[in-house]
Amino acid sequence: MLYRSLLRWTAPLLLAAIGLHASAQATPPHTLRIGFQKSASLLTLQKSSGSLEKRLAPLGVAVKWVEFPAGPQLLEGLNVGAVDVGFVGEAPPIFAQAAGARFVYIGHDPAAPEAEAIVVPKDSPLKSVAELKGRKVALNKGSNVHYLLVKALEKQGLKFGDVQPVYLAPADARAAFERGAVDAWVIWDPFLAAVEKQSGARQLADGRGIVNNYAYYLAERGYAEKQPQVIQALFEDTQAQAAYLKANIKAAAAVIAPLQGLEAEVVEKSLARYQFGVKPLTPAVAAEQQKIADSFHTLGLIPKPIRVADALPGTAKLAEASR
């Protein structure tokens, strides 16, 4: 039953990704196809600057940016060959691996626990996570914030079943939050910064002391094995753009904000809570990802246990490429 539910959840995404795959067949050879979400600020900055295109030009490699609305769709695109590399949060790779997707983790961004939080309306009587018992909580099902809510409740001696989860995508969740249809919302930046600034939402807890909130760079396994020099160039450019962003947050926010459809002040607040700069996937980070996978299996969100180690690169070259 759970597996059939997972298939029903992924089927529409797969059909959309197949359409992307068909269009990708017209892409010339020697093109790095990058899957990204507009909310991924660093990649949005890279795309707007054209820095990666300049770095890859000497290798004879072009760049094609493919935008996805969320991580699950991006993983479907990666699985059917519509993109070569993608950047997502913690949860989508776990769902994709459980569904049999063929990819490898090639790097990760540092932990950013402050960049996701449980929030309530500014005039809410709720003052702590413990008071969420029996309350309606909006969240994106199977996302990084799903794990945050599980662990935050556990810290207070509660179970996930002690709250009433309301599964909504960010835009719908914000609408429900602002009209009072839910008591709390678990969300990540830049949506978090936006609702704090624009409606005065108040945090009950962020991820500090509870979760890590890593983000991951993934690649189609065959591409990762055959093109380590392209991945190295991608990560070198990512590091360079990350250094610029950290040193020039206000200027970077001014560039990113109109591309994300947000106010510059919101983007600046969001950027300050993230740590940028890709790093190699260490055994310790992989172990943290395994904990999330195990938790999702216990909750019945994935139909079978998975081994994150099965989706790690098999050669030392890729680890070197991400240094």
C-alpha cells in the first residue's frame, strides 16, 4: 500500500520529467545540464552572472539551466536523464532512492539549522513547541522541515502523531497560515524570512540543536563517473561565488531578489542564515542523512529501508573534485 502510494505521488512528476527528457534530446553534446530551484540563492546568482559558463568554456562545455518547482521534480528529471547535476535539500534524495532513482551524492553545503523554523502568527497564544500538541501544523510532506518537526516534537517528549499535520506546498501553506486555518507552519528560507517580515510570524524553534539542515549536490551516476573534470569546475565556480556572496550579502541580495520575486531585505535576511560553499560528502554527513532515511521509514513515508551508502560515489576522483 505504501509503495503504491509512493508511485501515485511520483507518477505526475515522472510524466513531467519525461517531457523534459524529450526536450533534452535536442541539447548539443558537451553541455552540463543543471537542475535548480529559484529558491536556491547561490545557484540563482551563478546563473545570472554567467560565471560557470566562462569557467567551462575552456573545456568546451556549455551550460543549460533547467528550473524545477521543487526537489522531488528535480530528482525525477535527474532520474530520467533530463539533467546531469542537481541541488536539493535533505529529503528528496531519500524519496528518490527509495523509488529506485539512479544518482550519487557528490557534495553538500554546510549545515544551516537557522534557515528553517516552526512559526506561529504574531498574535498566537502558543509559546513553545510542546504546546503544538493537538494543533494543526502545515508543512511540505517529506521535506527537510518534515524531519525538523519530528525531531522538535521528540525533544519535547511528543510524537509526530500528537499533532495534526496539514500537508501543503509553501504557497498554499502560507495562505492557510495567514487565514488561520492552521496553528503553525514549518518552513525554510527564503519563505521563512518572507513570512517573518511581511506578516510578523514568530518562531517557536528553528533547527539549532535539533537538526543540521544540509543541502546536497547530486549527479546522475554515469555522468559523475565520466565527467569528474566538469564537476570539479562546477565546484570551483560554486566556491568562488559563495565567497563573493558571503562578503557582499547586500549586493548579492539586490541581484537575487528580483529573480526570486522577493524584497531585497527578505533575501538578505535569508542569505545571512545560510552557509554557502560546497564540501565533500564525509562519512559523518552521510550518517546524518541515513538517520533521516531511517526516521522516514519508521514514519511510513518510504516503503522500505534504504542505505544512503549505496548512493555515494565509488571513486576517489569525485571526492577530490569537490575539494
